[in-house]
Amino acid sequence: MPPATVPPPPTAETLHQISLLLADLLPSTLSVTSFAARWQVLRSKLGAVQTLTAEINDSPHWSDNPLLPTLLPALLSTLRRTDILCHHCCGEAAGRGKLLMQSDLDMATGWLSKQINDLELLLRSGVLHHSTAIVLSRPNSASSKEELTFFVRDLFARLQIGGLEFKLKALDSLIQLLIEDSKSAMIVAREGDMRCLTSLLDSSGDESVRELAVHAVSLLVAAGDFPRKCVFEEGALGPLLRIIECSSVQVKERAAMAVEFITADHDNAWAISAYGGVPVLIELCKSGSLIAQSYAVGAIRNVSVVEDIRAALAEEGAVPVLIDLLVSGNASAQGKSANCISVLASTSDKIRNLLLQEKGLQKLVQLFYECPVAETVEHVLRAIYSFSDDEMSNRILSESTMFIVQLADLIKLGKNIRLQHIAASLLAKLSISDRNKIVIAGCMGSLVRLMEAVKPDGVQEVAAKALTSLLSVKPNRKELVRDEKSLMRLAQMLDPRFEVLSKKSPVSVVAAIMAGGSHGCRKRLVAAGVHGHLQRLVEMDVVGAKKALQRLSGNRLTSLFSRTWRD
């Protein structure tokens, strides 16, 4: 009795049947005379199928791949239908309805084109050459680049070829990969088919697939510039905006997050108008969840840098919505709204006037008093600074003792140099009364320390301007020179050997101290070594040094002459 033979697996049997059928079908097509042009196209498709199936058969692990049990039976079915059409176009059967036959041939060509594309994709991915093609373990931080690349290619092969179950599992694996290792986004964007992924955002597809695709896209665009660029260039922005209009709360939030990250690139911001996104974002700010509102106002802030979009924001009623978020939004939405208001108020007089009409300045000041979040406070102060160009707004702010004191407290607190910087900028810009200058004299030592800061850019200059403003009243000048630490810092900043800082700012402060000609101030400055430093700075042609030295020396000469006359 011959040994029992093990039946081949179903996939191998299907591939064998395909090979046999192609071996008969291809020669048969050569004798077809009806619809010759269409059969020429079909013959080329059949030849491509024969080449691809032979390549699959030569791949070492093709029988383990979970996609082929779906692909190969569908291909075999198409070939059988093509074989039937071949018989119809030969002999007496050729008299069948011409239009019907043309339609059937075109359909067969379309099916074969799709199946050829799927087979080519599977072969290009390289997954048929790996023994792990049945169940892939998700790469971790210790995985090699090659392992991660293979995993990503396999995921996208399943997204493009597989049915619903394959797509859902592939998307879930992709999401987990991006959550656990954000650095993998670079390889995903480079090796994966971003067009395939963005096509899954289409509203005509399966809802569960679309929801996972939105999640994956939101993680990708949040991971860096390159993934964000790839997703945008494959047309994700339009579908994401449509999803915001008609989806569940969680999906809207993720879609809005993706839109905010995409528009963070100024090269992409203009596209919001092309897709009609301005009213969509404004509506989300009105009616969305707190999380969605934060992302939506962040996207509005991003696109507000585009002049044409600023006009659209005003026309679509964005101004009152932004003002409302200062009061009703969470800390993130409040900060982004304030940031957006800052951009709008500093770039458009028209929108600044609209913001003032909506009592935007008053609500910003109130938020400044109440908000405990440093980042939000920074955005609020920058927005307030944008309003200070307006004469009436400047006067309102300058006359508010509470506001001035709060700015001084921020400077004295010294925990956040960005807050100190913007607070000093406001003190330098406002027309503060002499009485209020005396009230906040306690921040002068902190302003001197701020003059020593190298970053952020411009902080030394604004600290010096704020300080010289406060030194316009006599009590403050006397108080500053009595502060030994501040006086020593000022003298060190003037020392030519101390080359880290510009000399212009400390020179202007000395000139402001000596503006009143106080003998006591002169004496303390000379004792600290300021006179000698100024002499060397004059020799170095430092701007303002000569004037400051004249004031310091002039006061000394006047004092000597007065004493001689009295004697």
C-alpha cells in the first residue's frame, strides 16, 4: 500500500488551480477574434497575474500569509469568469449581445487590475519572505529598524488588501505602536502608504475603521514635522474637517487635535480656507466639548497668521467666540484664545476695535488676576500688550493700580523669566503715574537682576526701560542706590571686562539715576566704581556713556563749587 499523502493546504491548492487555469487560458485568448482590443488588454493582465503568482510560489513563506486565503480565491473566481467569457467570444457563442459582452469584458479587466495591484503590494511589502507573517509581535524600543520597517509594511498591506477585520486589527496595532513609541512615526510616514491611511477618513467607509483612522492620523501629526507633512500632502485636512461636522464627541476631539497640529505648520495654514474650515472651527468653539474647543481655538490661532483668513475670522463672527472662551473655556482654551487675540490685535486695527467693543481688554485683565496657570498668564499678558498700542487702552491700564502692582509682583516673584519679560515690557510701555511708580519701587532690584539675563532676546533692554521709567521719581532713585546688591550688579554690568552683556542698558540706568543731580546718589555710584567704568566706556565710544559721565562728573563739580562759595 502506498504511503498516505497529506492534502495540501487550501491556499496552496488554490494557487495550483490558478496556475493550471492560466496555462490553458492564456493560449486560448490568442484565438479570440471578437473584441480584439479588449482581449489584448485582458491578455496583458493575465500575463501579469501569471508572473505574480509564480513569484508568490517562489516566496519561502507565502503559504503562512493571512491575506492570501482571501486574495487567491477571489482571483481564481475572476479567472474562471474570464475563461467563460473567452469561450463566449469564440465560435457560435460570439453572437451574444454586443453591449453586454463589452460590459462583462470591461468588468473582468477592472477586477484583474485591482487584484494585480493587491498582489504587487503584497510582494513589494516583503512580508512573504518572513516566517513571522502569520502573527507579528509589535516592535518595542529594543527592536531594530529593520524589524520596525517590516512591521509597518505588513500593517499597511493589511490596510490596503484585507477585509474589515484585517483593517481594524492593523489600525489598532498602528495606534498602539504610535502610542508606545512616538519615534516610530518617522518610519510609519516613510514606509507606510499615507494615501491609503487618509482614504480611510472618507465618510463613505466603515465608521469603526474611520474612527481608528482618525486616531492614528492624530497621533502621526502630533509626532513631528515629517509625518505631519506626509499626512497633509495626501489630503487629510478636508476629510478631518468633515469629520468634525458629523461625528461622535471623541472622534471630533481627535479630528480637531489633528487639524490643530496640521495647521501648526504655516505652510499648511492657508488650506483651511480652501476646505471651508473657518466656520467649522468657529462652530466647534461654540458647541464642542471643552477638549474639542481647546483644539479648535488652537487651530484658529494657527491660521490667524494668514491675512486673508483673519478677514474671514472677523466676517464669520470669531471675535465674540474668542472672548467667550476667555471666560468659559478650560485653561488650555483660555490660553490659546488669548494667544489668538494677541495675534489678531497686533496685526489688524479693525479686529482690535471689534475686540475692544466686545470688552476683550477687561476680560483679559480679569483673567490675568484670576488664572493660576503660568502659560495662560503669559498669553494673556501678550494679548494685553497688543492692546496697549491703543491710546484709550493704554490709559486704562496705566491708571489701574491693581494691574500695575500685579505686574510688579510677577517681576519680583522671579519664577518665570518669560512672565518677567512681558511684565517688564508692559511697565516700560505704560504711562504710569508717579504715585504708582513709588508703590511698585520694590521690583527695581528684580529689574536690575533681569538686566543680567542673556535670554530671552530683548529682556535686558525692556528691563532697563522699565527701570528708567521708575527712576523718574526721586524717592525711587534714592532707594535703588541704597540697595547695595543692586548697585554692585549695576557696576559689574558697566565694567568693560564684563563682556557678556551690552553696556547700553546699564549706562541708561546710571543716566536716569543722575537725572535729578542728587549728591547722595553720585557719592554711592562713585564709591561703587561707576565713574571709572564710565570713563573707559567713553573711550570705547559706547552710546550714552559720555552723557552719563557728564551727569556724574557735573554733579560733582557743582557740589565742589557750592562748597567753596559757602566757605
